[in-house]
Amino acid sequence: MRKYKSGRTLETVICNGCGKKMVVEKGILREGVFQVNYVWDFFSEKDGEVHYWDLCEDCYDQMLSQFRIEPDVEEAVEFI
């Protein structure tokens, strides 16, 4: 969950899984966070809804541990 100050400056990021408040300094997120911004499309019970949420790294790892099939992972060549 993200909160912004006026001018769209990032103020707070809270993990939707465990409620941990992430480190934000001068509008910059200083921790790894899995951010979801998903628009539900046709053929779902949520047509037209947009879901926003954030997970800290621990909650992300916990979510992945429940997968029957692991996601594909590759190394990033460059960080922007």
C-alpha cells in the first residue's frame, strides 16, 4: 500500500501481507518491494477492477513457497 504527498512524492509504503512499514527517504523507496498494479480483464469476476498492492521480500518469498511450479528467474544485465 502506497501513500503519496502532494506533488505525487512517495511518502509511505506498507506491506499488504504483514503490515511492515518500508524505508522511504526523500520520496525514494530504499527496500526491495514486489509491487502489483493489475487490471482485471474480461472472463473474471473482477472485470474492470484495478488492484494495487505491495509485498516486502519476506512475504514475497512466503507467497512463492506456496507455488506448485516455481517462476522463471534470470539475472538482470543492467539496473536502471
